[in-house]
Amino acid sequence: MNILRSMLFVPGDSEKKMAKAASVGADALILDLEDSVAAQRRPLAREMSLAYLKGADRSNGELWVRMNPLDSADALLDLVAVVAGRPDGIALPKCEGPHHVLQLSNYLEVLETQYGIPVGSIGITAIATETAAAPFTLGQYKGAPRVRILTWGAEDLGAALGASSNKDEHGNYTPPYVLARSLCLFGAYAAGVQALDTVQPDFRASDKLLRECNEGRRDGFLGKIAIHPDQVAVINEAFTPSAAEIAHAQAVINAFATNPEAGTLSLEGKMIDKPHLKQAERVMAIAKQAEARR
Ligand code: COA
Ligand code: MG
């Protein structure tokens, strides 16, 4: 799978931000037609996003579009406007489960056919924890068409629940959001798709961002959403295996390669077995992709 360490949100009606976004180094941009665009500017944002999709150099990274929720009148207007620009994928907010993914996939199939785009080539990122119902379906995405990424959001979920805050007095997520985050992680691995960690909205606080990146990486997320250019380099670095991690992973792989009969071995004074080999192979695959993007 093509792993995206950083996906930068860019309001789809901002000429300035769209112009800047290309040079920021994000693995993907998400041109936003939803929450960061005022309703009356959506028609303009659709036009600008289509023009951007058509004109952009894709070697700078993938280009995605965040549409409006499926139950809004904007949803089909968004898709009808932007699919002609062949986005790499569509981010679906307020996604409540595989039935929403299937509905979106069917719409995309019609539009891909209309525009002569290979059917199935446009991917889906499910933003899969933004309503009260959504967390209950997080284990059901296996086999859902087109899904490449599962991610979670704490801001809309908090609004959906009438929460006065989603963080405690120390700045840590409260239990409902920790649960949503964990279920998103399990759901992504259960479905065999990439787990993408949510945004850090406090975009001037690079120390907080780094801490969240490290926690996400530790737990198995393979990337994180960015909302500001300054966040991208921090995220890319945090989700790229370090030289020491690569050396360790290679040592694990070598140890099993030279002892093909062994189920368990000792390396640097510690027991290693099958899960360590699996993780080492994963680290090497991620490192290889990061190297190719340099
Ligand atoms: N993408 C591309 N460029 C961006 C950007 C983004 N998401 N956010 C800021 N920039 C640009 C600014 O235009 C500015 O460009 P300049 O150097 O040419 O003047 C530069 O980066 C520095 O921006 P700064 O002044 O620090 O931030 P700001 O106050 O202009 O914007 C936000 C702050 C939060 C409004 C802005 O980062 C933003 O719009 N983020 C995306 C929000 C979003 O899409 N939310 C939905 C998903 S949760
Ligand atoms: Mg939102």
C-alpha cells in the first residue's frame, strides 16, 4: 500500500493556501470543500479545486478532495464538480460505516465512467468517528470498496455529543475520544488499510505535535493529518523510520534469514519471534517508500 505520512488540509477556496501547498512537502493534500469553506463559497471552491486538480504536478504528492457529508445537498454537487479532475481520492466526513463507503463508491463509479477514468481508481479516506453512530461500525470496514485510509476526528465528535471539551485539564483526550482513536486503529488494521491519526489543531505548538506524532507512531498509526504547512515536516520526520530503527529491523530480518528453522531467536540480549519479524518487515517497507519520496 502507498502509505501517506502527512495529509495537509487546504481550504478549497483559498488561492493563497492552494498556491503554497504544492511546495510544502506533504505526501498528500486534501482540498477541502467541507468545514473550512463557508457555504456560500462552496460553488467557487468546487471550481477552484477542479482547476487545481487539472493543473497540479502530481509528482509533488497525491491530491485528494474532502467532500461534504453524504446526507447533505452539497455531496453530489461536490462529486459532479471535482471527479473530472481525477483526484487520487475522496475524503468522506461524517462517515458512519461501510454502507456510506459503498454509496460513495457507487457514485464514483458512475462519474469515473462518464469521464473515462479507470473504474475503481479513485480511493476513499473514511473520516470514521465524527458522529455518535460512527464508532459502532469501526470494525466493519474489511472489504469496503476503495478504502485506503481510516482516520478519526475529535472535533466533530465532540460537537455531536454536546461535549464542553474533548480534552482534560492536562490537554489529554478524555475517554470517549481515546476510545474512538483506539477503535479507529483496530478497525484500520482489521480492514488491512492505513490508520491515519487525527489533526493537532493547536498548530503553533510544535512540541505538542511532536508528542502526538510519537504516540501515534508508537501505537501503529502510519501518518497524521496536518492543517498548517509548519506541521508537515514534523509529521513526515516522525513517521519515517530512523536510521537506528532501520538497522534494528534489518538485524531482525537477517537473524531469521540466517536461521530459517528457528521460530524464536535472541538478538542483542532479547527474545525475538514472529511478531518482531512482521514488524521489522513493515518498518523496512515504510522506510523504502520514504526514501523514494526524498
Ligand atoms: N495550506 C497551505 N498553506 C497554508 C495553510 C494550509 N492549510 N495554512 C496556512 N497556510 C499559509 C498561509 O497562507 C501563509 O502563507 P504566506 O506565507 O504566503 O503568507 C503561511 O502558510 C503561514 O500561515 P499562518 O499565517 O501561520 O496561518 P494563518 O493564520 O494564515 O492560517 C489556519 C491558520 C488554521 C486558518 C490555516 O492554517 C488553515 O486554513 N488551515 C486549514 C484548515 C482546514 O482545512 N481545516 C479543515 C480540516 S480540520
Ligand atoms: Mg469537521
